[in-house]
Amino acid sequence: MITKTQLRTVSDKLPETFTIDDVIDRLIFIEKVQVGLEQSEKNIVNTKVEAEEKLSKWLR
């Protein structure tokens, strides 16, 4: 979940003019990084072999 502080930080770093899509893209990126860090802290990770197996399904 994104905090108001993070939202303010994102808005402060945007150029003077921007689209809603720009904001949404940045917020989605921040949220996905947060989820990844939380999973890493909880040791919810994939081995290299597991990652290769999952990616092979996408890269066919």
C-alpha cells in the first residue's frame, strides 16, 4: 500500500505538466518494488531454476 508521503514525493518529482498515466505508472512501480522487498524480507523468493521455469512459459 502506498502512503500519502510517498504520493507527495512522487508528485514533487514529476515535471510541471504530466498525464494521469505518468502518475499511475510511477505509483504502480513503487507498489511493485514494495511488494518485492516485503517478499524478499519474508524469504518468499524463487530460485534461479524456478525463475527459469516460470519465464520459459512466458518466452515460448
